[in-house]
Amino acid sequence: MPRALTSLSPVRTFLISGTILISASCATAPPPAPPSVSFEQKMEWILRMEDQRILSLPQQPAPVIAQPKRGRPTPPPAAVPDLTRLAADPEARIRRRVALAMGRVGLKEGAAPLVKLFGDADAEVRQAAAFASGLIGDASSTASLLPLLSDPQPLVRGRAAEALGLIDAKDAAGAIGRMAAEYAKAPAVMGMQPDDEQWPAAAEAEAFKLGVFALVRLRAYDALASAVLDGSGHPVSTWWPIAYALQRIEDPRAVPALRELAQVHGRYTPAFAMRGLAAAKAEKTDALLLPLLDPAKTPREVLAAAIRACGSLGVRTGAGRLAAIASDARVESNLRLEAVTALGALTAAEQLPILQDFMTDEWPAMRAAALRAAAEVDRESFTLVLSGLDTDRHWTVRAALADILATLPPEVSVERLRPMLQDEDKRVVPSVLRALVRQRVPDAEQIVLAHLKESDVVIREVAARLVGQLKPAAGLAALRTAYAEAASDASYAARAAVLDALATYGTAEAADGIRAALTDKEWAVRIHAVELLAKIEPEVDHRMDIRPAPGEPPAPYTDPQLVAREFSPHAFIETIRGTIEFELAVVDAPQTSRNFMALARKGFFNGLQVHRVLPNFVVQDGDPRGDGEGGPGYSIRDELNDRPYLRGTVGMALAWRDTGGSQFFITHSPQPHLDAKYTVFGHVVNGIDVVDRIQVGDTIQRVRVWDGRSW
């Protein structure tokens, strides 16, 4: 049943007002009254400082005022836009929003003001301060976070655990484990069913979940086991977070519990358990695995995990079932694709005829997967098959062929690769360049240096990275020229790749080239330069040299719609498989939401093809190139928030932090490792079954946005 637009919760809209108290004194008169600052002004300041990645705005010079007559009060001082001062605002919801802004700014100088908020009387402020401390990741906050693990409010405890995990405070693992173990016995946790993912759940369940996820980040198996396993080594619950944690921590001692959880009825718990068994290379899994290779009885999430596990564990007795799945037109196409890939991993020679049949499939993704699988199964016979194949009509298959040729003997591959440098579709060339370098052709240095001058930005990006790999004598000068010539690029990709390549040389000249990027027009390039310089010259701190962040935000900081929307906008993604409707998280990610809405209304997404689908993980789109390398010609800042990645969550794709733009993804299932790492800006409310059916190459017909008043 379609969901109507929902009004924003009053708890999270920040519809508030208040004042900033600034004192002044005068020897001959009472102090002036503090200036009254509106809620809108405070929010404008917060949004501006958050987006520009600074803790305070430059103070304007005070106007020259004639000396007042004796006995008259001096004018009140101007209010100062400073996050540290705003953290002492009398309004709790302002303090909460300021804490989040400090975390997003990410400067270590924000850690101490956040610690002061750990003692705030308002539990939501304490939660926000703990979460923000995790975003900053400064180890100095560890000692102050530990007492929060005993806070009266379970959610404060959970956020403190999460922060300690993000900070990588390994010494805190025992305390986090004890907190999680305490809540493991709570009725809210014990009553959870395997697939329960309501958010927010009961406070005790949320705290437990955040605790075990933190232990995964800390790689603290002993503390995790003490929280999620009983005295006999059995899981205390079949709830999916336990299976997730045990598989993600990658410790062989978790195998017995994972075997038990793999037999649970559900979608998420057995899928996570099967993934964990595969990662652990667990022996004697055939009896568990083979019955799951049944599309008629096994949920798609579990089937996807079982197919992958069959390939990675080398369960050759499953080859026949995989071939049946791949050949069954009634099975979801994405799962058939996974089965073909698994057959390649098994090197099942008896299934080679089926793989060869798929080489002429109508679906380009299937043709590419079949080529890869056939090459893995039998490289010698693959070269014979290859000689009889015509040039594929789709660029993705030709690019896949270049990747395969990189793994074949040079006498077979090189002469096929060289003509592919002239492919009519530039998106093929990066794969060809990588293949030629891997094959160590004698003129590889000349080839990659020449491609530093290509018009296509991704070709230049890949060429720069290969220069860094090969380090030719002429490389430094060529890279510096390439950076200068890329100054006019709308994309940051080539310039960032040049910086990476310069860093591999490790010379003073290379460091000079990286320092030039501290004033790049793109914030994403600036922060990348700082990270590289921190490794080359750790004695110099360049963090403040790049601030404030350049560029205009998606919406003006003064836009009232960023502060107080009456309704949550809904986006409608129309595809040949059906329509996906998701609600935008305008409170938690206002600028990211506005960016998506603006692009949608310009028709940016219309006609774009889905370029990435991983069953039981994500569907990804929003790339005008279709190769995962494109964007809108600019980047936006992350707006990391406390929303978790569950089934149907919409997130912003990144190359590294603060590199969002137009590429977005929708999750098929819970993915906690993405939490607090990628901006959540929506959640599917209708059409999640359409998300399941979307496959690589499907086209977005159009995206419409309803904001409560108009399309």
C-alpha cells in the first residue's frame, strides 16, 4: 500500500530559538545585554561552518564607533559564529546539532569541546557528542568516552561504544564487551527474530547492536564472544547482528557458532553465517551448503551467499547445481550471473560448454562473466575459443576481455591488446593500459606517459596511477605537467591520481607537486593532498592550510528549507522493472538531499544505466559514464549521520571522504560496515522488490521528486 508523505518528527527538525550569551564589562556602566540571535541565524552559521569544514567563521572587523559619553553603556558586542561557543547554547537541540557539525568538520581541535558535552544533562546531546567524537577519531577522547559505557541511557552507551570502535580504541574492548553482554540478556534482545531490522529498535537492543559492531571494528574476538556466545559456545540469540559480527570479525574460533547460525530459518542470519564460513575457509561445509543451492526454497540473500561460498570454498560437488541455476531462466538474472562466476572459481571443466554458450548471451554482463569464467576453467582452450569470437558489440565486454588478456601468456595476449588501445569507446582503454603494464611490454613506460595527455579524464587517471607504479625517469615532470593541464577538468579524478603517483616517488620535488594541490579548486583533492603529505612529511601539519573548503553548497546556507521542512520529500525512480520510491532524509542529510533533488529535477539521472549490482549487497547508479567513474562535475561534503544501513537504505557513493556527487546506492540487506562511513540520505518505502530485480545495464527512465507541494 503506497505510503503518504510523512511530516518530520518534531524531535529531529530543530525548530527552535534561543540566544548566545556573550558577556562584556565596562568600568563605568553595567554590562550590555547580550545580543539576541535567532534560530535561523544559528543554523546558518552551523551549516556554513560544517560545510566549509571549519570550527569558526572569520570575525569581521568591528565598526569604528565614537566613544560614548560618560555614563552611557557601550554597545553590545557582536555575536561570534563559533561552534565551540554554540556548544554552550541554552537550547539542547542546538547543542546536539553543533556536536554533529563538529564531528563532520573532523578537526582534532573539536575533540575537547565535544568531551565537555559528554556531561550534558540532555541524553540526546550526549549521544550526538559521542557519535561526533567517533567521526573525528581522535584517541585523546578515549578516556572520556569510557565512562559513557555506564551512562543511565542505553543509547548513550551504544554511541560511546560505536565511537570507541571508530577511534580504534582497542583497550576499550573489554568494557564494550561487558556492556554488550549485559544487554544480550535483555528481553528486547532475547525476543528478536533473525530478520528483525526495525530502526530504531528498543534502546537496549540498539545499544547491544552498536556494541557488537564496535567490537568487530576493534577485531576483539574474545570480548565479542563473551557478549554473543553462552558458556557452551552457542549464540545467545539468532538475531542477524550476531551472525554479522561473527562473520565480519574473521576469526576461526567463530566457525562452530557460524555453522549453527547457518541453519537458522531466515534471510539475514544464515546469509551472514554462510559468508563467514566461506571467509574462514571452513572445512566440511558441503552438507550445509548444497541444500541451500535451491532457488525454489532458499531466500535470495541466502542463495547469493551460498553460491559465492560454493565457489570460494571449492565445493566441486555443487558445480551441477550451479550450472542448473545459471541455466534456469526462472531464476533472478543477478543470481544466475553469480552462479556463472562461481563455476569459474571451481574450474569445473565439465561445465565449460555451458559457459561457452553464455558467451553469446543477449545480456552484456552475462557475456563478460562467461568470458572470465571460461578463462579460469581452462586457459588453453579459452585461447582457441577466443580466436573464433568476433569483436563484442558492447564496451563492457571488450573491457572485460582486456582484463582477461592480462592474465594470459604474453605471446597470446599482447598482440591482441595493442589494437585495443584504439577502441572506439574510450572506456575500454583503461583496462587495456593496465593489462599492457601487467604484461610488462617493453614500451609500457612510453605508452602510459603518452596517455597522460589523453582527453578522457579516466584514461589520464589510470595512466597517472601506472606512472606511479612504473616510476619512469621522466615521470615526475610528466606528472606535474599533467596536474597543471587537468586544472580545467570538471572531475577531480585525474588530479588526485597524479598526487598518488607523485607520492610513490617520495622525493622533495614530488612533495612540492603535492603541496601545490593544497589550493586546488576541489576540496576532495585538497584533503587527499593533506593525507599524502602527512606520510611524506609527518612533521608538518597542513590541515589548516586547506580551509575553508572552497565552492558553493547545493543550497544556500540561508535557505529555510534546510532547517524546517514541513514534509519529507519523496523520490520516485522509474525503471523498466517498476518504480522505486524512497523518502529523503532531509534532516540528517540536508545538503545531500537537496543535491539529489536538484539533479533529479534537471533530468540528470534520466537515461542513465545501472552500472553495479551485487546481490545481497547494493544496486548503484548515478554515473553518466556508466563505468563507475563519472559524476556531476563537482563534489559535495559528507553528511555522516547515525542512520544505519538496513535493507532499502539509500547512500551516497564515495571514492574517499567528501567525494560524493551523483552516484548513489541502495542496499539489499543490512550492511553495518558502511555505518558512519557513507552518508545515508534516504530509505525505500515502496518498490523494494524492484530493487531486488534491477540488473546491470537497466536504464533509469526518469526520477521525479515530490516535496509536498510540487513535482
